[in-house]
Amino acid sequence: MKNHSKKPSKTPAGHVGGKGKEQPQHRDPTEDQIRARAHEIYLKRGAGQGHDWDDWIAAERELRGS
């Protein structure tokens, strides 16, 4: 006797439950994006020297949303 029960459907990659809605995937910013934002912060700060790491970390945090 054959089993005619349905096989479970496969869930598309990136899909997390719900009614056909996909969850947005979090992506880390690229190095170029961080560099560009850090440069904007540097300019906004008056282009003063000696705070490059502070600007980089601030840009990274801002772009990652943390």
C-alpha cells in the first residue's frame, strides 16, 4: 500500500516562519562604507587630526546600528 501523504514543503533560504514574509537579513557594512562615513565624521568634526580611530569606530557603530 502506498503512502499518499504530502511531503513538507521546503522553506526558501532567508525565510523565517510567518505568512510568506521574509525577514530582512542584517549585513555588516563594507570597509568602503565605514571609510566613507568615518570621513564624513572627520569633516563634520572640523578635519582635526589625531582622531582617526575614534571616527572609524563611531562610523562602524553607526552603520551597524549598535
